Amino acid sequence: MYNLPPENKVWENQQQIAPHELKLGHFVAQLSSPWSETPFLIQGFVVSDLEELDWIRNHCHWVIIDLKKSQRKTQPAKKADVKPVPKEAKVLRTQPITSVSMRESLTAYLNLRERAMHITNHFHRLDRQDIRKNITLVKDISSSISKNLPALVWLTRIKHEDQYTAEHCINVCILAMGLGAALGWDQKMVAQVGVAGLLHDLGKIDIDSAVLNKPGKLTEEEFEIMKTHPMRGFTRLKDEPDLPQRVLAGILQHHERPDGKGYPKGLNHLQIDEMARVVAIVDAYDAITSDRVYQNARSHHDAMSILWAMRGKQFDHTMVERFIQFLGWVTPGAIVELSTGDIGVVVQAVEGQRLYPNVRILIPTSRGYRLGAKWNLSEMEASAKGERVHITNVFPDGHLGIRVEDYAQQLMED
């Protein structure tokens, strides 16, 4: 839960600023997050280390500093323009997965998978009708993104190493639309970034499989070959009349970096299209959380830490912050361990209750795991020792052989 920005509650010597304007030495008088939900023991303190600074920048929408009490006397250039956060940025914590939303999302996901398999298997024989079908399907999904996004994010946890290319394109498509919506984009832009996400890696089809699937580190020569895939995809698709220039920019530029060290053209931050900035973030996130021939899947938390560390360098600073805010501390479909020792799968995070989402307990059987009882951790009472059941670990997708797609049917029947 977040406090609303104060209107007449900023006292003399105080100033409301955006989190990215906060510096070491500033005295923090008030935060958008309730003090009880922060790691800070004292209400009102001087920011003294980078860990405190990073936490505030990652979790807060606004900050009030006291200039008189600050060790840093430099005043920010101007009062921050605090814009309201779109409701889509919080949808994973405010909207449950229903039987209807899972049914609609699974149908859309399977249709999208069929299209993704088709375009990856017939890349050189795609015609205008194939491209148009992809655009229409993504537009249909974007039109229902606000009500079906939690279920769609659940389905992005489906991972099979032998279907990586198609599933990766699907996941990037869905997550790109989710981030676009969380950024406040209109439906047209959300659909366009979804199309860019779906098509972003098609240039890899022209890369030698020995390079593409090499289990070890690529040589310098092999990496130069790999770096050609954005241009290969762009060259193949640039004459398609149904693909807007911004979609093509999302495909061509998704490995460009704000620090100018990306490829294929080494563009700087201002030269990189917004579509490409979004695709870059979700592309990296899905790759990090997936099993690859050269690395095992890492957890949601690991991926978020990597994105956070590389914001402003490899990825757009503001978009990384919004992506973390959008997905949250845990996502629908995440496999977690509880303080009771039970294993569960998250069905809905709860706003302001990071350690206490709604989960379905996974019961071990001779044939794997089945869905058990639903535990709303935020509503469960503490034990006699004063401890509440909470998450102790977040595992990578596929942990213990758990396949979230196996539970979609049961969720549709609940």
C-alpha cells in the first residue's frame, strides 16, 4: 500500500521530490510507502549509504526531504512533477486470476504459441497474410490486457528448453504489453510493442545453430555473428506494409544500450526508440529466468537484481523501475517456499504485503505435485509464537520439475 502524495502537508524547509532525485546526505522526512513496510527503524533519517538509496528508489513513488536537516544542502533544481501511477502497474496485486480470465488467457496463449511456432518454422516463407494474422492476434490480446494480465503473466512461467525460441517470443510479447500498459501507453502502442516483442528475435533463425546453441562462452568471432540477428530480422521484415516503423525499430534496436555500448549501431539513450527499450528489458528478464543450453534458469529475484544493477547502463533507468514495480516482489505463477516448509505457487500478490501473497499449496504425489488448498497469507493469523506464515524463498521456474501449465485446467474449474 502506498500513501497518496501530500497536498498541504509539506512543511517549511521540506520539499517533495522524485526518488531518482534523492541523494546521499538528504534527510528523508516522509515516504510514499508506510514506514511499517520499510526496512528503516526510525521515521525520519539521513540517507547514509547506497543500500538505503537503492531501496527508496526501487520502492517509493515520491519522497519528502527536509533541507534544513539534510547534510547535503544542495536543493533539487525544481519540484518534482509526481505523476499518478497507472492502475495497470499494480494490476498483478489488485486483480485475482479467475476461471474466466484463465480460460480466455489460455486460449489466447495457445493461439499465440501456434503462431509463434509457425513463424519460427517458416520465417523465410512468411507472407503478408502471416504477418497480418500475428498483428490481429496481438491486438485482440491487448484489448483485454487489463482484465487478463495476471493470468497471462502466470502463463509466461511456462518454460520448455526444447521450445525456447517460440516460448521466448510469446513471453516477451506478453510482458512487453504488460510493461507498456504499466507505463501508461494507449492500447495502440501496447499492441505495437507486443508485435515487436513477438517478432524481435526472428533474425536468430538465420544464425548457425552451432553458434546459437553453443553450451559454452562464444568466441569473439561467434559473438560478432550473434550480434547480426537484429539486423537480419529487420531486413527480412522492413518491407512488410502492415508493420509500423516503431515496431521495426523495436526489432532492430532491442540490443542497443543507453550507455552507447549496444548493437548493431551503438545508439545512445535518446536515439533508442521506446519500443526497443521495453523489449530490451523484458527480453533480458525472460532469458535470465529460462533454462538455456549455456545456463540454468535463475529466479525472479535474481533477474530483478540484474536489471536493477544495469539500469541506466544496459537498460532504460525509468522503465526498469516501472517493470520492477509492475511485476512486484513475486508474480503469479512463481514457485515459492513458505516458512512452514510447504511449497506453493503464487496465484496473486497483495499490495503492500510482499511476503504474504495468496498461494496454492503444492501437494507431492507419486506423479509430481497437485494443487492443494488456497492460503491467503496476508489474512492468516500469527502463531502462538507471534510468527506469520510467509515466503522464505522464491525458486526458478521449473523447480523440482513443477510445471505451472499443469495447473491451468484446475484454475479454470475453481
